[in-house]
Amino acid sequence: MLSDAELKTKCEVIESKFEEISKAEAAADGPPPDVLHHYTSAEGLYGIIESREIWATNVLYLNDASELSDAFKILTSELESRPLRLGERARWYLECIPQYSEDIPLDHSVTSFCQDGDLLGQWRGYGTPGAGYSIGFQASAIECAARREENNLRGACTLRRVQYSLDRKKEMIRTRIDALNEILAPIASELEPPSHEELRGIEPLLQRINASFCRTMALMKHAAFEEEKEWRLVRTLWKKHVPTADWPVKIRPIRGKLAPYVPISWVLPNASTSQEVRGIAGVRCGPSIDPEIQQKAVRDFLTGANCWEARRQVFRSGVPLRA
């Protein structure tokens, strides 16, 4: 068996390798468009502007809970056809990733953005009928938020393109399996505990592997949603057994249930002499029976919130209310 120090080193090697793969994938994604759109309700728009925060929701509590289960099915299938080069007990643990995902000491919280700011499907899914909004964020503001030190403590924060193609999703998983086999194959015999009880000795390594795969799962959606052309701000956070005073996870009710989230500031740095709030390019009001009143209210709200540039870019949806 490997010593604790050796296990820690292997964990760091895996983390470093997966980070290298993620950076290469992000480069292949290309840069995001200048403006990314976040669909929300009137309450959501008010909270985002007033608090100067976007709330990244734990991926397990998103609107469509099938997102992760679909990604895990692909992962399970790939692990069956391309098994990790480990002993029987250790490999069994990893092949049960979907069943053990809740025990992984890692949270992924996401905020979703679309390239298109006027999609019928999004109005139906995220905006109360006749009262939805699409907030156009400057991509530079989201990228700046991802780089901030406070959003990378005890984890990481990245802006990534969501993947819909089955072939692309399989490729991402296979790349990681191949990388793991390069690292683990030479020490496979040392990772085979003599009993299930002694499996706990290598749990930190197995949990690290599980967690690294889960980070990738958060970037996958079913091909049926491809028209959204979604980007996600993903906040990865290692869980603590006992939350401290500076622990960033908060709780809010969503559709009658409690959901964990992490607040992330979207405001761009500004000159000290200016009070303007920068980071929002504009707002589009969803299909409504009173678009003029809706538009005026948003302009007045943005003016009072010192979002002066954004107030000039308040538009109506081109989608009919009864579409």
C-alpha cells in the first residue's frame, strides 16, 4: 500500500493533469461571445442588480435533474469499455461513481448563460409567463469574476462552453481515463487493498478521481438543448466537514425546496472617481402584454442602480406572447 504522503502526491499529479486537460479543452472552445445572456424572473433580475451578485446553484439542484444522470450514463459506459487499470476492489469503487457521487467531498455550483438573448424555450423555462428577463452580461465581466481570488479559494472558478455532442462528451471522458491509466497503471498493485475494510486507506485518491470526473460532468447537457448554446460559470468547492464563518455556500428556496448556492460578484472594476456599475450590457424584456411599461420599469431600475450604460440597451422580446 502507498503511504499517506505518496497518496497525496498522486492526488496532486491527477489534479494537475486534469487541469492541464481542462485548459486545453477551454482553448479549443474558443473565446465566448462579447455578451452572454442569463434568463431569469423579475425577482431574479432585481436580486442580481441590487446585490451585484449572480448566484451559482449547486448542480444537483438545477431545473433539469436529468442533466447529470445523462452524463453519468456516458461515463459508466466508457468505464465499462475502457476500464481503469486498477485492482478489482479499487476499480469497483470507481465504476460506482454515479451511486457514490453524493459522498464526494466536492460541490459544483453553476450559473448558466446563453449566446442568444431571445429564445422561446428559455422564456418558457426560466421566466414567469409575461414577466421574464434576459440579462446581457459582458463576457469580460464573467471572465473577470472567474479569475478573482475569492472565487478560487478551496477550489476553482471557470467559464466554459457546455458540450452537447455525444462524440465530444465521450472524447472528454476517454481523454481523462487514458490520463488516469498512465498515472495509475504503474502503481496498480499498491492500490489493491487486501480487504474492503482497508479500502479506506486509498479513499482520498479514489475521491479525487471521482471529483475530477464530476467537474467534467457539470459541462455536459443532452443534445436536445443544443439550441441554447450555453456557457457555464462553474464554481468548484471542496466541502468542509464543519463550515467556517467564511464558508461561501448559502441556502435559498427554489420551487418550494431548499437549494445551496454560492454568490459571485459580476461587477467590473471601475475608476474610483466613477459611480457607474459596469458589467451588464443590457436587458431584454420577455414576451408580455404590456411591453412598454415593462421596458420603462427596467430602464428606471437600471438608472437608480447606476447601471447607466445598460439602461440605454433595454429591449423587448421579438417572440409573441402566445408563441
